[in-house]
Amino acid sequence: MKITYFGHSAFLINSGKKILIDPFLSGNPKCKIKPSDVKADIILVTHGHEDHLGDTVEIAKNTGAKVIAIHEIQQFLLKQGINAIGMNIGGSINVDGIKIRMVPAIHSSSFKNGYMGHSAGFVIHLNDGVIYHAGDTGLFGDMKLIRELYNPDIAMLPIGDVYTMGVKEAAKAVEFLNPKIVIPMHYGTFPVLTGTPEEFKKLVKNVDVLVFEIGETKEVNL
Ligand code: NI
Ligand code: MN
């Protein structure tokens, strides 16, 4: 599969279908890629905060992508004329032959001060591997259950601190999840997010830490 990083928590996974996660591009001072340049079949939104919902509406309108989100965000997107599919924490759906499960995240969720349900993470079951995108979250012990039940090959984990886990907690999450590859995210976008991939790498043992430049695409073979 090919993975492209757009900065913050935004990734495009291309494994036949193009799956875009948390497309926060135009608001990201570090990201030069325009929403109009991005193609997607499926967009996953972990929660309502602007740095995650981001450019979802524009990209979904441009591309006709289906948007997968928690019920409250789905309702919001339907009002914008978006083809949105709702779900909730613990459940799974099949979209275009890809099984997508919504898992817990310990974090709030709102949009323009309106209630947006809970925050979530996603487990994406591709033919060539299982990916866990944690969304925004603090460390929680039930990441061990995510490992036991879904055995992710790739974990995308926030490391920036303040609004999510910092590097120490994210390194503990790697222990809980034991993926083959971990990709740090949600750092450096704003000065307040102080965790760095260099510090994170020092704390992670026996798991490959894959660090992306913003806009970089890597071919990932498991
Ligand atoms: Ni958030
Ligand atoms: Mn965030």
C-alpha cells in the first residue's frame, strides 16, 4: 500500500481504494497541499474538532467520496449535502469491500461549539494489512483489546502532548498495540504541540517508527 502524510493527523492510504483520514489541509500552516488537489473514495473523520474535520466537506463535494463518521457528525454532514455514513464506537461497517471499525478515543469533540458526539479512532482492515488510526486520544489500557481483537500492523498515534498523548504515553501505547510499524502524528503543527518524532523514536523499542515529511508518500510493505 501507499501512504501519504498531509501533516497533523491527515493521511491518504492507497490500497486500491483511496482512504483519506482527518483531512485538515487549508487550516494547517505547515501544509502546502490544497483540498482541490486531493482525491479520495472514502473519508474517515475521527471527531468534530476543526483540525480533524478540516476540509472534509470541500473534498467530499469535489470527489463524491463517502464520509464515515460518528452519528452526530454524519447528521451535520448530511445537512451539507454530503454522502455521509454514520456509525458509533464499537461497531463496524463494510464500505466498498473494506471493513472499518470505530474504536474508542479518550478526547472531547465539538464543532463551532456545537456538540459532536464522542471522539473515536478507526481500525481499517485492508487486504494488505490492518491500520489503526487513534485520532486524538490520551493513553488508555483498552488499547490492549485493540491489539487482541484486531492485531493492527500499522498504528498511527498522536505524540504532540497537551491535547493528546505525549511521547512517553505514545511509546506505552506502542507496547500495548505491538504493531509492525508505528507512524507518529499530531505534532509540530502549532508551537504548543511539543512532542517530536526524535524523542518518540528514542522511547520505542523493537517497532519500526516511520516518520513522514508533510506531503511525502511512502510505499509500505508489511
Ligand atoms: Ni481534537
Ligand atoms: Mn486535534
